[in-house]
Amino acid sequence: MIAPPDPCLVLIADDDREVLNALRFALELEGYQVGAFATGRTLLEAAHGAPAACLVIDQKLPDTTGLELIIRLRALGVATPSVLITTNLPTHLRIRATTLAIPIVEKPLLTDALFATIRELIGGPTLGG
């Protein structure tokens, strides 16, 4: 039996430690539980063991691209809603993400676009459990 996703768990993959820590802090302030990873491989492993509500994945990771990681996760049966964060994504990759129904949030993350996208995909956490 597969465990249902934790409605408050968001997993993030970004190799920029400052961005990763800032995202973790901001999402925790929003009420989410957060798992943070610096590589695609570690997020891939975690996504199998911890059924998250949402994945936030940087396009440029040291061991893969965000799009390829999401495609690989889906091929493995992990259908967790995912958000791609990136800067200046080429048009052909933007079209590919759109075709795969992967929302894109542009860096720098100066607005609440990422949080709005996560809420749109999964809703907000319920305070108090």
C-alpha cells in the first residue's frame, strides 16, 4: 500500500545553498514542512521515501536538469506536483515544460509567485496538524 502524500511536505532541490536555505525558511514560515536537497539524486531518493505534496526543483542542478529529473520521477511513478524554478529558460524547454504541465517560476524569487503556484497546485497547509 502506498502512503498518501503529506499535505504539508514540500521537497526542494537547488544546489545554491543560500537559495535553498531561503526557500526552506520562507516555506516553513508559510506553514509547510520542508526537505531540502542539493542534488537531483538526493531528491529522487527522498521522493520515493517521503510522499510529498509538492516538489520545487531548480533547472540547473549539478547532476541533472530540473526538467529531466521531473520526467524521470514521473517515469518511476512519482506523480507529485512539481514546480520548476529557473532563470531565462530557453523557449524549447519552456514549451516542453508547458506540454508536461510543469509550472515555471522565474528567478530571482522576489515576489510570492512561487508560493502562489504551490498553493494553486496543492493548497496551503492546515495549521495545527
